[in-house]
Amino acid sequence: MAAKKVLMLHGYAQNATIFSKRMGALRKSCGKDIDFVFVDAPHVLTPADLAEAFRSSSEESSLDDLGAPEAATETDPAMAPRGWWKVDAARTKTIGLEDSIQLLRDYLVKDHYEGIFGFSQGAAMAALIAALLEKPEVFPPFLVDGKPPHPPLTFCIAAAGFRPKSPHCDSIFLPSYSTPTLHILGKTDVIVVEERSKTLLDVSANKRVEYHEGGHFVPSKANWRNFLKAYMKDALGDVPSPSQVAGSQPASGAATPVTPAL
């Protein structure tokens, strides 16, 4: 059986290389069953962008909070911090979101993907794409020759996700979207707090919610790796909860009490 392709969308200030490293244990567990396609967001973030997102604190600590400490010290352009959109301090704008939608359209039109998996801002982006594939006509630039670039996805995985606020996003998400979505929330996440994650849960009509004991990261212990592998292979099946085995560990950077405007 051919491997199932899954689009992988990194968090704010990460990039495809960093997220791929973070997901190394999961990639190894999945072997040849899942083909993970990691995508770089189109917007390279400047120190000013990061300061705006965090409102305070140093660039280095901000990147560490977001699970991207490498981006602060690397001079390699491939390791630059990136975002699916840039934010204002009030979190009322999604600056450059259209570029990201069109970038992902170009991936989708070229291949068949079983699902999409995102972390933090990437989780918000993943849910947005899943929802947009259900009604692509609401954003005409997403269409290719007047047609959707890809059928609706079998599943979406949103780890530390939230619903971005803008007129574009509202037209895509509201009143709800129906792609089966696994929402992963960290019980001690102070970057994307549970209240904020619930803004995405509220518009997810076909949702499954699983909690891990940690903060702002994708859990990577064996019970979670096995669960995620099983879910991606059969998202509509009866996959036992990973919480039946206690514990998880940081995989994408520890959380701290600084809240950025993702």
C-alpha cells in the first residue's frame, strides 16, 4: 500500500526544517506508512515582527517559547523564523494570509494528500485549509481554473490550534467546518491557552479532543506516537486515546508565561 501523504505546517517562528526535527520520533515511528511533507511558510519574520507578536521580551526568549530556539542563532536562510501570517499586537489582522493560502493551493493541486497536520499557528492554518477545501468558492484565488485544487481532506490534526480572526477567516470557518479534526491541547500551555483553543473547537463540527499533560509542544512519548500513527492511518476508526497511558514530554520547546499574539 502506498504511503499516505500528510501536509505538515510548522508553528509561528519555526520553519519546515525545525518542525521536521521536532517530529523526528513520530516520523521514525510511522516509517513508510506516512509520507510527511513539511512546508515552509512564505513569510520570513524579522525581529520587529517577533517583538510585535510578543509585545515584550527578547527575540531569543520569544523563539525559545515557540519551540524555535535554533532560529535565533542560525545564519542559514533555510533556518530563518517564518510565519503563515504576520500579526498585530491586537490580534485583529492576518497580514499575508492570502500568500499562504495560495502557496498551499500549489502543493495541493500537484498531489493527493490524506490529511494536514499543524502546530500552533500552523494548526490554525491547517484547519483553515481543511475548511476552505469544503467551500473553496469563498476565496476565489484558491481555485485553479475555477475548480478546487484538491478534494476535502480525510483528516486534520491541530496541535495547540486556535481560530484566527479576520473577515477572510470568518467567511471560511463560519458557521462551522466538517472535516474530521483531532485537536491536541496541552494542559499547561500558556502560549495558546485552552480558552483560545476553544475558539477553533467551537467551529469544528466533527472533532476529537485529546489532552496531554505538558505545555506548548506536540507530545512525543511512545503512547502519543502510536496514537498519532494509528489516527493518520485510520482517522475515522476507533483509535484508543493516548491518555490511557499517562504522561508526555516536551518535543517542541517548553512553555513559559509569555503570551505572544500568534
